[in-house]
Amino acid sequence: MKFPATVFSRQGFAILFLSAILAACTVVVDEGPGPRPRPPRPEPQYCSRQYEPVCARRGGDRQTFANACLADRAGYRILRDGPCRDGSGGGGGGGGEEQTFCTREYAPVCARRHGELRTFPNACEARAADYRVIDGGPC
């Protein structure tokens, strides 16, 4: 009966005891299937109309925004301060022209595009929408 005598000897007991301690100290770290998604940022509820233009990009689309808050709210990543200058998608019309920013002045005008008449709050907003102002005041 050498086996039971070996297991219950001081050396055997020490080895068995240390093995049990090592097994108990084993730590398994499971980091999941891949990188964890970032929690969504809360959207700003209100962006000021302060004009501090930024050039921003989403996918292959570059666009100039009046300020960083508006760009962030639209889901764009800001590239630099100032308007986009390289002609690769300058804004509203897609034709390379820069986006027009108008005041909130209320001076209604009647404007026309392709036979369609529409009232705008002011002449700047009518021109920015590619309409031609035909009369002061509502249509």
C-alpha cells in the first residue's frame, strides 16, 4: 500500500494542498465576442444659431454646418473649423456651392421655382432654397 502512504505523507499532502490553492486562484476573464459598443451620446435638445462654421463628414459626404452642435446633431464628425473649401460636397445643393446661412428676420416674400409659388420668411431663405423672389409679402 504505497499509494495511500504517499498521498498521506507530508510531501504528498503539501503538493495536494498547493495544487488545490492554485486551482482556487485561477481567474477566467471573458471579454465577450468583441469590442463593446459605445453607449449612445445624448442628443442635444437645442443648438444655438451662433455662426461658427465647421466642416464635417459622414461617410463620403462632406458638409459645412453653421456650428459644431448642428453637425453633431446631424450625425456628422467634425473635420475642422471653418467651411469646407475643397468643393467635395459643400452643403445644401450638392453642386459644390457653400451652404447659405440666413438670419431669422421675418420679412415674408413670395417666390417662384419651376412654376411653384411659395411664401418664405425672408428673401435670403427663398434664395437659399433656389427660389426667385417675385414679390414682397406672402403669396
